[in-house]
Amino acid sequence: MAAAGPRRSVRGAACRQLLLTLVIFSLAGEACKKVILNVPSKLEADKIIGRVNLEECFRSADLIQSSDPDFRVLSDGSVYTARAVVLSDEKRSFTIWLSDKRKQKQKEVTVLLEHQKKVLKTRHTRETVLRRAKRRWAPIPCSMQENSLGPFPLFLQQVESDAAQNYTVFYSISGRGVDQEPLNLFYIERDTGNLFCTQPVDREEYDVFDLIAYASTADGYSADLPLPLPIRVEDENDNHPVFTEAIYNFEVSESSRLGTTVGVVCATDRDEPDTMHTRLKYSILQQTPRSPGLFSVHPSTGVITTVSHYLDREVVDKYSLIMKVQDMDGQFFGLIGTSTCIITVTDSNDNAPTFRQNAYEAFVEENAFNVEILRIPVEDKDLINTANWRVNFTILKGNENGHFKISTDKETNEGVLCVVKPLNYEENHQVNLEIGVNNEAPFTRDIPRVTALNRALVTVHVRDLDEGPECTPAAQYVRIKENLAVGSKINGYKAYDPETRNGNGLRYKKLHDPKGWITIDEISGSIITSKILDREVETPKNELYNITVLAIDKDNRSCTGTLAVDIEDVNDNPPEILQEYVVICKPKMGYTDILAVDPDEPVHGAPFYFSLPNTSPEISRLWSLTKVNDTAARLSYQKNAGFQEYTIPITVKDRAGQAATKLLRVNLCECTHPAQCRVTSRSAGVVLGKWAILAILLGIALLFSVLLTLVCGVFGATKGKRFPEDLAQQNLIISNTEAPGDDRVCSANGFMTQTANNSSQGFCGTMGSGMKNGGQETIEMMKGGNQTLESCRGAGHHHTLDSCRGGHTEVDNCRYTYSEWHSFTQPRLGEESIRGHTG
């Protein structure tokens, strides 16, 4: 099967256009060397097939054209196919015209395309219609030009089956463009197999039509298998490239260096990708303001960069660029698209602030403070209300004493000079200040930061005022020895009149005196002691005694000052032993340490000297003192010292000889911890009184009652009755009952009561626990039968024994030893004897 597709109409139109172009040349073209290119029989669209050396033929050519519209020639001599081409003949040629418009000359280069033609095997004429030949009909490459001008219907190619050589074959087609949208775009002649297109096609809408061709005989049998027949729409450069945005907005700093990227522009083209129709090139058509050219664009990527360092926002703050993009790699016949690019120049701190004048004057009254005295304006060309425009002021010289402060008014950008510390006209009539200024943001240009323009001199004139007295310095010091005689006169606080520089005519008064120790002479300001000054009384010690003084002039203007009195210490206090009473547990403790303090200053204090003065021979024999350190001594006893409380006199003396003697009570006790000897320490050395003797007699009576209880226990044991051991050990039997009845055994703690039956005599009683610190104990004996013991504690630690009430319980033994009884009664006997002695 074969196909033919004449393109006479297209080629004729191209030739007519080319002849019109050549009319402008007056001279006939000269032929150059023929060029032969070996190519395959089938050529794809937009593929390079070879290169022609155009400079060898015509170096100055500025117009390059091809006589064959199927081929395109670039300026470097590259030959491309404009569409898919099938070379039916072994050779095909076309001409390249080279023209120089300025010199009105033209030359020609003939290009010959050669290829190897394949030999096709023919089908035997005697084969039946339905018998498949080794060579079946196959898809024939077919294409049509996008937006073809016709005439329509436009012949595309002829479809032919080998079976048509011997039989009548009818042809038909189906697919998109025939019986699918778009309908009726293609049709085929039933008898001849000629394929036609009925109207122009837009490749951007349909780039290929996949048709199916059928060949059948008159009786309906298929002469061959269906033939896929793709029809490719060859692209035409009919779409302009379009920028992605109509207006681009970019920013660039005015301090940018050369080659700084400003932004990127981008365009798209709907034509076929990867062809010359979509090969785009970017350029700048126009810059506003026009001069100088500050920007460039990369032709392939669309990246806009700076090409000059003369960007100055203060001169031009915005540029407008007309951007152009052209397909066909920017060749003159390529289609063009445009866009606008707005480039805003952002501010940098490239302008230093400047003072409007070099010198300023200001006036202020003396003693005034926190007042504004001057506003200093500056100029800065950078963008207003930015860190490049806002300024900071600095006082460079003249403010060593801190009288002034300068700040910036955020609204006006002015420097505000204020006095924050009073000025004294008598000390200085005027002050010269040097003020500097700079921006908040760092400076971007390499110039000196401080020039003659950003410094200014300010002369501040101080105006004199009639002032009151001045208390300067605010605190004055005087030293006085303690214990100074009352009425002693010492120099006091001195104020002065700043106008006369002396204190004549001033009066003084005391505003505050913590202890009331001094008075002030109204005329001279001298102080007079009204009491004895005691350094040790003043709290805290070793600090100054402050007196507030008021100075008044003749116009009743005043000032206040502080007179700080340093009270000089004298050695008027001896050392003092801290302990009054100590307990030594023998033999666990072999000594005790005695500590002393001295309220005087250290120069009159330690080291201390401890000693035992002339004491009794017994104290000297049993006790001794040894030094531990500067403030302590160790009191030790001899082994033969007895257990009792000793009164030991100890003398302590400071380094200056001040001494004091103290009677120290020392309790030498048989114990393991001093707390165990507190009770016995109070009873040591007490003389028995009448009440103590009475208590002893009462104890003896109680002892007999215990013996009686033991007898009762033995008698009860014969009857097999037992009494709890813990209760037997805690009970006492009162034996002085006056009437018969049941025996009662009452718990000594007042909470537990037991009763023993006895046929002969009943009794009940207990002794409460002994009371300390002068407490009283009372034992009440009650007659009767069933009675219980209750222990009551009342105000004043007064204990009473109430009537005993309770049931009957038999007791089989009572086991109080003599040592337990002695331990219980001995402390109470001692307290009773103390009461008797006191009475």
C-alpha cells in the first residue's frame, strides 16, 4: 500500500512570500558551494539534520531564508525540519538565500538531501482476497499543518490496499474527527481511498487524531485487517508567549552590590514544547527613568539583576521596566509578549544626620532640675520614621558631673536637652557641652562616622538666684568619748550661705535626737552633752549616732543636715560570765567550760583572765580553773568531790584590768545527763522545818501501812487468791482507819482502784504524786465501806484525795521494797522541809 500527499498549495504560498521578499534586491544572487546532507527517508519535526557553513559563503549576511518551508535555517547554519517530512525520492534539494540588506547583495547555497531507498516486495496477483500476504497494509505516517488555509476539503493522502489490484475494494474510516467529536472533520472517498480534511485544526486543541481505516469487498468481506491511521497536527507558531503576571513588583536595597538578584520573571507558550516555537528569550525593552541603565535580565532564566551601584533612593525610589519575551529563541520573526516590572528601591542608612548649625546657646536658673532647656533639630535624607532616619544624641564632653541629659523626640527627631541635677552659679557660671548624633541603624557606606557636620557645641548659661542656706556636705562627722561629763561642748553641724560663703546669721535647731543626749547652741551650732553618752546602750553597737539638724537664715529659708556622732569607747565594762548555774554529771563529765563576754570594743576586751579568788579551803581543794581560749576557762573537780551543789566564786579580768567576780552555782550530780539533776538541785542544802518533820512522821506511818499490807498479802495467799503484780507495786495501804469495814487498796496514780475484803478493819488511802515549784499535797482519810480513789488536779497544783468508792477485790500480796519507798518519799520530805524553813 502507498500514500501520497501533495502540498502544492502550501509550498506555492511560501514561494510567493519569498519572491516578494527578494524584490528589494536589485542584483541577482550568486551561487555558493553545494552542500550534500545524508538523511533518513523519514524526518521528525523540529529535528536538526545538518549544519551549513554560511560564513564561508557570505559572512556579512543579515537575512537567512529557505526556499522550502519544510526546512528552517538558523543564523549559525543549523538546518531544522519545520514539520515531519517523508522523502519519497532518493534525492531532494532546496536553496538557502543569504542577503545583506545594507549592501543590497544576495547569495545562494544549494542543499541536497540524499537517502537510501528501500526495495519493496510486491504481492502475487493470483492470491485470494482473504489470504494474508506477508506484506500487509501498515500505518502510513500522515500529518497536516495546523491552521491550514486550504483550499478545503484538503487532500491529506491516499489509503490503498494490495487487494485492490485484483478486486473491487471499498474504504471507510472511524475515530475522533469522524464519528466522534469533532464530527465530520475527516472523510475518505469510498472508491479511491483519498483522505480529506474539511476545515482548519488547532493543534493546541487536538494534537493528533487516531483514525481506523477499513478495506472491504463488495460482498462485505474484509480485504485486510483494520489499519490504525494516526494523523498528527504539525504545530504552527500561532501562540504568543505570555508572562505569568501582568505586573511584577520587586524590591531592591539602594545599597545593593553589583549582580544582586532583584527578581525573576516567567512566561509560558501554548505551542508544542521542546520546539523552536516555545524556545523563549527574555529582554528589557524600556526602563523608566531611562538613564542610566541599572538592570539586566538573563535571556533564558528571566532573572533580573543589578548592573550598577548607582542606586540612590533619595534620587529615584522606583523604576518601571517593560519586559519582553520572544519565542523562536528571540529571532526577529518570533512572536512577542510583554509585561511591566515595578522595582522599588528600599532605603538604606547611606545618609548621616547633620545639625542645622554648629553652635547653640541655652539658659537655666541655678538649682533648677528636671527642666528642658534646648531643642536641637537635625536633618536626615533617609526614609522618615525608620531606623535609618531616627537619631540618637550623645553628650560627648562637658557632662562629667552628670548635670545634663539629652534624649530624642520620637515625633520630630529633635534632641531634647534637659538639666537633671541642679547647677550652682557660684561654682560655675556657664557649661560648655559637645553633642554628637548618629542613627539607630548602622551606617552602610564607608565614610567616617563622625564628621564636622554631626557634632555641635552647646553653651549653657547659669543664672544666679538668691538662695537659702546650704547644708553641704549633707552628713558631717564628730567624735565624742563615752561617759563624757554632762555639759561638755563640742563642735556641731556647720551650714553656710552660698552668697556670702560663710555661716554668719544662721540659726540652728535640733530636729531629731534618738536618745536625747545632746542640745544645740542656736547661734554657733555647737552641741552640748545633756546626758552621759553610753556606747553600749546605743543599738546597734559600733554604729554612728545620727542627729538631724535644721539651719535657718534670716529669711526663714532652711536646710537640713545630719550630724553623725562617733561615740568613742572607753573601758567601762568588765567581762561578764554567761552562766549562772551549771550541772556536772559525775563521773561521766570531768569538767565544765565557763564563757565570758565584754560589751566594750575588742581593744578593751579579750583575752580574759579567769581565777578563783580567796575562797574556802574546801573549794580550793576540790576545784581548779584552766584556760581554754581567750574567752573561756575550764572548771574541773577532784575525784574526791562529793555529790552536792557548790557555790564557787570566779573572777574574770579583761586585758585592761577591768575585773568582776561572779558566784557560780555548780551542781555535782550522780547522773548520765544534766536534766536528771534538776529536781535534786532545788533541794540541795535545805534545812528541815517543822512541816518537813511532820512529813517524816507521816512517812513512818505510811511505812507501817505497807508492812500491814504485806501481812494481808501473806494471809490472802493461803486462800489461793492472787492480786495483779503491777497493781500491787503501785498501791499504798493507809493504816489509820477509825472504824471497821472493808479494806480498800487505791491506785497511787489515781486512775486504778482495787479493794480487798478484810473481816477485822476497813481502810482506803493513797498518796498523790509530789508537786514541784511550791505545789501542795493533801491526803484526806475517809471512813466508810465501799469507797474509790480519784486524783484531781486543780488550780495551783493542789492535789486532794477524794472518798474511795468501788467493788470488792481480794489482794494476795503487796510488794513495796524499802528502796522504792525511799525514792518516793525523800524528794517530798525535802520540799516539805523547805516550806517549813521558809515559814
